[in-house]
Amino acid sequence: MGRQAILYDASKRFTFVLTEQAVRWPVVSPLALAEQMDRLASLSYLPNVQIGVIPVGAPTPRTPLSTFTIYDAALVTIETTAGSLVLRDGRDIQAYLKEFAGYEEHALFGEDLRARLAEWSAACRA
């Protein structure tokens, strides 16, 4: 929770796009997974935080193969199984901004996101 404190800094803006597989992957107990989904839904109400989930079956411009983070259009980090890559070249950053925008187009946000998370959370509790 301490690391999440930055999400409450209204001077910063965050957009997260996750796949359904990442949200529903059972690495914890079903109850803990439900609580994580509830937390995502709660965070989606913050005015400076957008959370999106790409549902299984949604078309995407390409398959997400690794996790990446874009910082203020100045830096991209890519997480791989072997470590992390840091990109600072403007062309690389633009390529990742374009890729991210493609994922955003197919993600559920706002009430649609919260309804889907509530459905999945209920299924975990059942």
C-alpha cells in the first residue's frame, strides 16, 4: 500500500492497461484475488487514475509480449524474464506510445471496467 501512495498525488496522471489474463491469473487464493479486483475497481474512481482491462477475445493491434511502462513520454522501461530494458530514444518511445494507444482502444474503462471486475470478483467468491 505504501508504494501506491503516489496514486493519490493529484499532480500526477496514471493510465494502466492490463489483460484479463493478468487480472484473473490465480497466483493467490480466490478470496485474495477477489480483493485485488475490488482494489482495482476502487482505484479506478481516482480522478487522475485510469485503469483499463482488455477482455479475452478483444482484438488488439498486436499481442502484448512483455510489460512496459512509459514515463512522461521521455522514458520506456520493458520488463523481460532476463531483466529490464531502458529506452530513451524518441523513436522508441513513440513506437511504445502508439502500441499503448492500440491497447487502450480495446480496453474496458470506467463503469464497464468496474462491472466486469465485480463479475469476476463475485465468481472468485462463489
